[in-house]
Amino acid sequence: MIIDSLKFILSIVPFIAQGLTVTLQISLTGFALGMVLGVFFGLGRISSNIVYHTIASIYVEVIRGTPLFVQILIIYFGLPSLGINLDPITAGILALGINSGAYQAEILRAGIQSIPVEQLNSALSLGMTKTQAMIYVILPQAIRVVIPALVNELVILVKDSALVSVIGVAELTRRGEYIVAWSWRPFEVYSAVAALYFIVCYTLSKVSKYLEEKLSIPGYMTRKGM
């Protein structure tokens, strides 16, 4: 029985692994989009401009306060009613990016606020504008501090990418569903899917731990801590 299950799992791994490529594609692209949004709205969260600050705060609170699953459904099934039609992969990347951007904004905000204000004052005393001081002095230090947290966010995003299977993206979970539909062996199939997710996430977690130790960072913000 066990040997038969192992043979079956080994036989389906190549097919399922093709979905892992899609999972990594949408996760990494969504993460990159989230980073762009995170920088923009993270700076907005600490901005003295009331309009910029308010818009950033609304974005962060609304996205973090609603389920990613619902956000995916709104983007893929809701936007067509406004005349915006997206293919499943694009919709999945957009949903993951917008969702991750809200968390990355908070990670970046925490990183910036962890930098002593004397750093900003020193830059200003050297003749830099506030914008120049933020770009050349504060942000580089803040990013160094939050690198482990950003890697942790990527781990979460890889796992959350399984939700895009609901809109037909043939990623890791979806390919597992295809096999279950004809094989009727859900335990073996989903065990294989879970194992592939584990390998990717465990590797990224080790990278995060290594960076945390390498950069001598005592701790960092994660979703659970926000």
C-alpha cells in the first residue's frame, strides 16, 4: 500500500511541478508589485501631507481588513462589470500584489521609524532636502532592517498564491485538483502538493533566518506582529 502510494506520487510529481513554476511566477511578480506599492504607501503612512497620509492609511487598512480570497474575486469577477477584463494570471498577480503591498507598506513604515531621527537631522544639516535625506540616508538603512521581514512576506505570499486556483490559474494547487479529479486519490496528491509548498517555503524561511543573523537584526515585523 505504502509502496504503491509512493510510486503514484513519484509519477505525478513532474506534472504537479509544472504548476510550481506558475506559483513562483505569480508570487514573485506579485511580490515585486507589492514592493512598489509598499514603498509608495509606506512613505504615505509617515507623510505630513494629510491627503497622502489619508489615502495611504485607507489603502492599508482596507486591504489588510478584507480577505485576500474576496479581493481575488472582486478583481477577476467584479472588474469586468466596469469594463476591465483580465486573464486569470494577470488578475491573480494584481490581487497578490495589491494585498502584499499593504503589508509591505507597514513593514517599510516600521523600518523607517526604527531609524534614529538624528540620522535625518544630520542629513538635513548637511544641506540635503527632506526627500534627498529619505532616499539616500533613511531608506537604505530601513530596507536593510526589514529585509528578513520582506522575505517572510514572500513566504506568506507563496502560500497564499494557492487561492488563485479558484479563478482557474493552473498553479500548484490547481494541478493537484486536476489529478484528484481523475485519480480519486486526494491524500497522495495533496500530500505531494503540500510537500512542494513546504520545500519552497522552508528554503525561503532559511534564507530569512540567514539574513536576520547576517545583518545582526534582533527581530523583525511579520504579519502576525502587525
